[in-house]
Amino acid sequence: MKATIWHNPRCSKSREALAILEGMPGVEVEVVEYLKTRPSRDEIAAMYKQAGMSAADGLRKAEDGAKALKGASDDAILDAMATDPILIERPLVATVKGARLGRPPEKVREIL
């Protein structure tokens, strides 16, 4: 099975989720450092749809740029995330079984 993780190596939760994926037999892991390889607005929207969550649910609220998005529409949030991917909460993991926000990291096991 292939698992794609939107990963930030500086984030402990992201590193924990990656370790879970790498420790699973038969899982081929594709690591996308989303701060270096920015996902498009459409890719972000598709990931959230697959995860069954809204863009607001995936907003990294601790970032300074997120404060201006309080109460914003999902469209506005997606636009902001595409422009500044630091606003995307991490890690996001997708497999053929779905997608999950790895908060806590163990949630990625649900789609393995």
C-alpha cells in the first residue's frame, strides 16, 4: 500500500506519524515536504475532502496568518493555504483507504 504524507521535518507530530508509516510492513511511503513543494489549492481541497474535513478544520490556528482567517470561508482559507502552506496543519496522510490529519499521530493507523 502507498501512503503519502504531507510532512514538516521540524514538527514532532509529523515525525511521529512518519515513523508509524515507515514501521508498517508493506507500506510504501511518499514524503512530500509541503513547505518546499507547495500543494495547489485544488490538491489541498481534495485532501480535506478525502479526509472528510473542512479547510477550517485543517487550519494551523497557532500561526500568525491564521488569526486573520478567523470566521473566514473555506474558499478564503484554501486560497491562503495555497499561498502560505505554513497554514496547513500537519501531518496529513493519504492512502487508498482515505486521508487523516495525524493529530494525534496514531490516527494515521485508521487508513492503513
